[in-house]
Amino acid sequence: RWRTIVTCVLEKTPGNPRLDKLRIIHLLEADANRLIGTQWNRRLARHADLHNALSDEQWGNRPGRSALDAATLKVCTYHLFHLTQTGGGTFDNDATACYDRIVMSLAILRGRQLGLPSPAASLLADFLAKAQYYVKTQWATSTQPYSSDPQYHLHGPGQGTIFGPPVWLLVSTLILDLVPKQAQPLSFQTPNGDSQIQRYMDGFVDDTTGWTNNFLHSLSQGTSLHRTITQLKAISQWWEELLTTTGGKLEL
């Protein structure tokens, strides 16, 4: 019974049936959705959050955080640019169909890294491998399903599942932790130097903002536009490569 999943195909914009403008929602059995969702959301994601194992720069799919928090932080950062009369650069971007492009073998390995028990990991892998998808439109539901096979492997936990958001949370925080490897952070500090903050990116689910500046140089010698652009290019290119490596794609 769990193997039957209905794939609803909806138009994001009524009257625009283009393939890249369709919303795909997966409807699976409620008990399967609840069981796997409890394992990945209520247990694994909360456990990782409580043990500070997830990047602080992801604001989506986490208790006690909201889109307004990320937006407020962004506004305050622009105010700091203005008040200190220093320059900086931002790169706003979106990931294309982030849930549908998650490589589940990587996500499951990430779950195991954070403490997911082996039986729970095997359950999700086996569930997705054996799932039979039936396409439903406003006209009818297909009689023949599609599924993963050795030649054509389906990715992603599915849109509309309870466990989709925590799976993306774990994968996105994995690559957010890698951003400092090749990027320069945004930084501000108090006049006496006692307090300093640094950030690289702020993300809400798949919408992210990359930051960069050179605070002390801007204070003493003015903002170098060339340096800011170079740093912004570095973080933008690196984020695109990290997304691609994990199965994602940058929305241009």
C-alpha cells in the first residue's frame, strides 16, 4: 500500500502549462508520511539542532526561526552599511526545484552522520526505491506508474512530504558549512574591537543571500569596488558549485 504515490501536477500560474512552470505534489499514504516524517523531523533534525550540529545560517525548517527573522537580519545588515558608511556586496539566489533534485543517497549518509539509526535510513531508502508513482491531472490519473530503476534513478524525497523539509535542512547545512572554504565573510566590529560578527550566507530554505565586505579597509581607506566584486564572484561561483555537487541547480 505504501508503494503507491499519486503525483499531482498543478499549474503555478493558471493558464500557463509550461513544463518549467508546473508544481509537482506527491501524495503518499498518511501513515507512511507520518512515520518517516517523525524519524527525520521530530527526532533527527531536532536532535541535530539541539547539539548545534547544523549551520546557524539556515533559517528555514527550524523551530523558533522564521522568514521574518532572516528578512530582519538582512535589513539590519544594510543599515550597518549605511551607518558605518562602508560598502559591501550581496548575492541573492534561489535553487531550482531544491527538493526534487536532492540526491537521496547523500541525504541518507548525512542523516547517518548526524545519528540516524541504520533501520530508519534503510526504511527511507527502500521506500523510495520501490515507490510506484501515478501522475494525476485535472483530467485523469495515469494507469501506468513510473518508478526508479537501475537506468533511471529518481531523486528527491518528494514535494508535500513531511520528511522533505528536514532532508533539505540537513543537506543545505552541509554545504553551508563548506562556504568558508573559498569565500570571504561579511564582518563588522565595535570601535574598541571587543565584539565582532562574521557571516557568509543567510538562507531560508532554498533562498539564500551571500555576503561580503572588507570592513576595516573600508573604514580607513574607503571601499574598494574591485575587491568587493572579486569577493562576490568567489562566493557566488563557490555556492553554485556546492549546489551542483549535491545535485542542485542555481535558478538564474
